[in-house]
Amino acid sequence: MGIFSSLNREQKEAIGLLQVGTFLEYFDLMLYVHMAVLLNELFFPKTDPHTAALLTAFAFCCTYVLRPFGALLFGYLGDNMGRKTTVIITTMMMAVSCIVMANLPTYAQIGIGATWVVTVCRIVQGLSSMGEIIGAQIYVSEITKPPSGYVSVSFVSLASAVGGMAALGVATLSTRHGFNWRIAFWIGAGIAMIGSVARTRLRETPEFLAMKNKIKVAKKNRVQVHHDKIYYPTLIAYFLIQCGWPLSFFLGFFYFNSTLKQVFGYSAEDIILHNFCLTTVPVFQGIALALMSYYINPLTILRIKGYLFTVLMIFIAALINTCTSAHHIFLLQALILVLCLNDFPAQYIFIKQMPVHRRFTASGFIYASSRALTYIITSFGIVYLTESFGHWGLLFITVPLCTTYLLSINYFEKLENQKH
């Protein structure tokens, strides 16, 4: 393909290895997320519907709440030991957590201990997946140049969506065709181990090596090292952009589950199949946007999506109230995922705005903290807001996030214009 004609063999091999690793990480991570309607019944105590909704929110959020601490840990490793070492470590962590979950007794067998162990495993998976995708994006951004770099980083990120789709495929087999869910976690652990070994073939990025050499020379000559500064307005704008995806993901895949069950009589197995069909939407959308980014500035793509998503959110309650079938719900969910607020396909631009010596720490912490905060606000806040205001309660969360998202995109467009 002409888009990748500027890349040499080593660059293409590195991108391929990182794509495979990201796919494996997100296959393992999303396996539990999308099977939560089934697995929460095995590992959490049975309660009334309201408490069950809160427990589901807790199980969903526990994957993300400690990610900021993991970002500081992996940020230190990535900025000091190297990008390559960090992505290998994260893949090994995912493999170990999958092995534990594959062998974990249920709540009926050992009581509340099962709940705590599965929660810890979810936290470990959340931490490792965070370090994985940030490490992969940074690695590719440091070995490529625009516009092929836009596409290359986007395709690495797209592998996470494909991993989620594969996880839902396995979840569908488990719930509808009697495939043992424990075998799925064993498969996840096995492929994560393979991914770790494969990544040992990677070489460290030139930008990281140049930065380390600069520090080494400065120490040898006993002079102070002068690094590029981190500008806080840039960090804040990047944080606000990253807050968009948790909202889009929750609305696209989880918000309508109760409606599908209570209004349209969906079972847990039906919801998993329904969501599996939904996962094809971000995959095909991602391919289209990644290819478009070679010809159209990625920030322009984000701005257009942001405007359309804002309009959709203003009318979301009215649209939901007009849905008379599960097919209507599916179409609305698909539209949310097509127009979603996220940083795709402009990750390359955002990463390059971070100084090399703190790039992993800054990017990772923003990625992690934005998801930890927004998933908590979204999943717990929506439970209470919709109880009081119905679907119109969504506006209390969606309007502020859409507004700050668009303002932040405008900020980065000004930065890019200043560079040129």
C-alpha cells in the first residue's frame, strides 16, 4: 500500500509486532468486561436490581481506578528503562492475571474471597493494558514521520478494537454454545505469553536513545541537561480530549443493557451477541479514519466528529424515547460509536507534543487519570441522574464533556498552526 511505502522493513515489522501485542492485551482485558453480565453472577453476591447496578459499575470501574498509579510506575520505566522493556512487562502482567482468573473458584464456592481476587485481577489487567497501549503508541510515533506516522499509530490503536471484538466473539461462543469461559482465559494467557516473547525482537527507539545519550554526555561533562518543558495548558487540553472516550464507550456498550433486558426481554447471552455485532462498528470506522488521516489532518477529523457527536447528545433522550425495537437501539448505539469522542486518529500529534524525557509518564498519566475519573463519573453518575431525570439526565454529563472536547481540539489546532 502506498501509504506505507515510506516505511522500511524494520519499521513495518515493529508496527506489526506492536499491533499483535495490543490485540492480545485488549482481547484479555475485554474478555471479562463483555462477559460481565455472566461473570458478575459467578463472582459477586446476588442483590436487588439497584445494588446490582452499583456492583456492575464497581466491577467496570475497578479496571480503571488505579490506572493513574500504574501510569506513574510504567511512565518511570518507559522514560528511564525504555519503551521496549515496558511493553514486554505489561504483556507478562496480563498473562499472569488471566492464569489466576482461569483457575479462580466462584462466589458460591469460596464466598467474598472470589469477589476480591477477581477485582484485584481486573485492576492488574487495567494497569497492564494502559502501559501497553501508551507504550505501543509512543514507540511507533518515535520511529515514523507524518503522514504515514498518523496511519501507523492509528493502526496500532485499532488493534485494541479488534482485540475487543475477538473477546466478544469468544464470549458469544461461551454463552450461546457452551464454550467453557475458563478455557477462554487460558487462551488469553497463552497468547499474552507469546506476545511477550515476540516483542523481544524490537529495538529501542532512536528518540529515546538520543535522549539517554544526551543525559549521559551531560553527566560526563558535568553540565546541566536542558530538556523541553511540559506546558500545563497542553496537558489539560489533552486530558479533556481523553475524557471523551469513556463516555462514548459506556454509552455505546453498557448504557442500553438494562433497556434491552427489561423492555425487550434480552438475556445475558442475547446482550453479549448484540454487543459482538456492535464491536464491528468501531473496527470498520477505525480503518476508514486511519486511512483518511493520511490525506486529511487528523485534528480536522476529530473536530467534525466532535460537532456531530454534540448534536447527537443534545437529542439523545428524544431519540431513545422513540426507539420501539432492539434494532432501533442497535442503530443508535452504532451511531454513538461512529461519532465517538476520542483521540483517534490524532494520537501521533498529541504524543509528539509531550517532551521525550517525560513522554511516557505524561501521556500515560493523562490517559489513565482521564479514564479513571470519567468512568467513575459516567457509570455511577448516570445511575443516579437517570433515576431522577430519565434519559434527559445524560445531558448533565454529555454537554460539558462535548464542550471541553471541542475547545481542546481547537487548542491543538492552534499549536499545530504555530509549528508550520
